[in-house]
Amino acid sequence: MWRGIGFFRQCKLMLVRFVRLRGLPEEIAKGMALGIFIGMTPTMGFQMPIALIFASVFRENRLAAVIGVWITNPATAPFIYGLEYEIGRLLLGMGYVEFPNELTVESVMKMGWEVIAPLWLGGILAGIALAPIAYWLTLRLVPIFKTWRPRRWPRRQWHRKHKHRVNTY
């Protein structure tokens, strides 16, 4: 389906699909806030299933929750997790993690705790800070986007006589 479609058109189609989510703006906003909160936690790789489970338990919009976890994607994750680690490290009063001279199970476990504890603390605090903002923004923007009707994208068609593509506007 996506083959032959440009990157910007794909982005536009995803935006249109998000705008056409079913449900009240408040339901969509709650699902988005839940997804953003889960997206801030260091659970990369498991965020979508976790979002689906929690959205089902709390009876929130599941698709909005899954979309919300994409705040941490391969392009943004290093920056978000780096900032969360720094916040958690500073609040816990910890120093920077030093790579061990010997790779033993004990040294790796110690290094893992020194990374995981600040990352979780920073992630939970970032989620607590960003979820209400995401809720408020989504609650305000969904009604605006639901009335928005995007222009149709120009399609390329084959010209029969000359056997080449032409833009039709």
C-alpha cells in the first residue's frame, strides 16, 4: 500500500487517520496522555503492548494510547532517555556510570542498577510532567482537527498517448 507514496504524503495520511479516530475528544485525550506517560518510561520494545493493556484496563482509547507511545521512537529515544537519565541521576545524587575494567556478572549488574534507577525515576517524572500537557493539547486540538478537511493530494497519472507520467491538478 505504501510503495510509491512519498514521505510527506505518508505523514499526511497518518495525520488524517489520527484526526478520524473514533470517540469523544476527552476519550482520545486520555488515551494520548496514557500513551505519552508510558512512552516516557524506559520500556522500549514493550511500550505498545503495555499501552494496549493499560488502555483496556482503564477503558481509554487504545489507538490514541498506542500513538502516544511513539513519542519515543528511534529518532527521539536517545535524547529523551539521556535527559531522563540526567534528571534521575541528579535527583538521586549519583555520579556518572563508569564502564567496568572486567566484565563480570557482578560488575554488569552493578552498572545496570546505576543506569536503570535514574532512568526509571527520570522517566516517571517526565511522564507525570508531560501527560497532563498532552491531555490538554489533545483535548483542544481534536475538535479543531475533526472539522479540518485536507485538500486532496495531486495524483500522478499515466498519459496514454505519450506513455509517461504527468501531474494532474
